[in-house]
Amino acid sequence: MIKKQNILILLGILMMGILLTSCKKEEESTELNLLCVPQEEWCQGMKEEFEKEYGITVNYVRMSTGEALARLEAEKENPQFDIMWGGPIDTYISGSKEGMFTQYESPNVKNLLDKDKYQDPNNYWSGIYLGSLGFATNKDFLEAHPGLEAPTSWDDLLKPEFKGQVLVAHPSTSGTSYTAMSTILQLMGEDDGWVYLDKYADQMLQFTKSGSAPAKFVGAGEGAVGVVFSHDIVKQIEAGLPLVLSFPEDGTGYEIGGMAIVNGAKHLDAAQKWYDWALTADAQALGPKYKAYQAPTVSGVDLAYPELLEVNLIDYDFQWAGDNKKTFVDKFINEIAGADDLKQ
């Protein structure tokens, strides 16, 4: 027969377990502060989908990649965001070196199509989408210049017809533009690459703040050519803008869009939930619903536009690009083009 004293002990242990479970539930975060880099429509859509799935309120701010990293640097001692989502992984490599992100190994990295390529070996970041660089050319501009064709090489951007007619974001604020700059340096070599970049900058009508903006401005007739990720060009073509999409046949760069949890995140458990969710087929399949046509990094998702990756992609060195980002951006600002008066 069980003694009364033992029964009381067992009841006490049971009650303590219930209390601990209750406390744990009370401690779970009910909100998440998200620093979101992709286009506004996708950020808003993912916020709503996550809230519906998890019942966690998502407060997000949309910024371009360079702005986002600068914000995290400024708030390093008192971080206001829990997770950064989107933007090329060279930004995350650079930010990890500066202590802005914390390590997290999600159980869902098993879903990645190529763990070696899409997962940081030290678990600071994971890849969530892919996109290739392309050229957006205004059809009306081409019709007004008979014989002129949409550019199919980096050198084509230097044609006299395109003088003062090219738009690209500034690499200090845009991951898109830094990917283009790093592509040129990798494709041509640093010495020839910097010579090219000096001529490239002379062709610019104006540098923009956002990486996707040149497609919109060129489509509106404010310039002839934009250097943009191809999925952003497709979005503007689908919106009805008169654009031709082309690629540099001599080789184009591409991005692996990433995400990372902010070091010192105040809602760490919610950040981990977002991170895990973003590595599922269901989450990555949502892109086209919100006019985001990047390729997925996980299995089980159909590509909306597979042809955007069926181009001459260079063997882009993400680690090299991330390690040299601050040095290269500073050189561009100080020796080629400052970051003042950016078109928004």
C-alpha cells in the first residue's frame, strides 16, 4: 500500500510540473521584431502569414540591405530587432564578423537543397532564396535609337548611347548593387575591375537607394537601363512596364538571400520560430503569391521562373565578397562615387 506521505510527495511533484509548464507558456514571446529587406509587399505578406500560423504579432521595418546592417551596428548595445530576413548572404558574412548575429542551428536545415552552399558552416545564417543579376532596358528608348539593342555584356553598359542613362543602386545602401560590384571585380579581376567601375559610374544617371528601384524608374522612362536582380525586373514587366530583360553573356552574379537572428534578440524564441518556418517548403512557396519570384533554397517548391537561373552564372565567391565588403564599399565611396543625393 502506498503511504499517504508518498502520495502527497507525488502530488507535489505533479503540481510543480504543471506550474513550470504554465510558467514556460507565459514566458513564450507574443511578438517578433523583424528587420525585413525584400520588397514591401513580400514583407507584409510574410508577416501576415506568420501571424496566422503562430499567433505571434510581427512588427517589421523594411530597409535596404546596407541600411539594415548600419541600423544593427548602431543598436548593437541595445538591439531593437530579433531577426533580419532577406538580402545577400555576403551581408550576413560581414555582419557575423562584426558580432551582429548569433548562432542558431535550425532543425529545418535538413530541407535545404544544398546545405554546403545555403548554410553557414558556423550556423550564423541560412539561405532562403536565390536570384540572378540582369539588365532592365526601356523598350521605348530602344525604339527611339534604331539599331541599339538591350545590353548583353557588362561592356555594353559603357556604350555612348547609354551615357547618363544607366541606373543602379549605391553599394553602400544596396545588397543588389554590392553583388553587381563584386561580380565585376570577380569576373574581371580587381585591377581591371576597378578601372571598369570608374567608367561604369560615369554612365550613371543617378544612384538609387534601393536595389530594386532602378527597374521601376527605367520602366517609367526615367532612364534607359537598370542593373537589377532579374526577379525584380520580372515583377515590373508583369506590372505592365515596357521593359526588356537581358543578361550579361560574359557572366552574371547571383545572390543567395539569407536570414540571421540578431545577437541579443529580446524575443529569441519567436525569432527561432520564424527562422524554422522560413526553411519550410510552405513558407518559401509563398513568394509568388506576393510577386516575389526568387528561386527557393529548400526542396518541395516549384520555381516560378526557372529561366532566371538558366544563364551564365559566375562562380560567385560569397565568402570573399563578405570578407571584403566594408573595404570595397569604402573604396567605392571615397574613390568613385559618394553616397549623397541617392534617388529614392
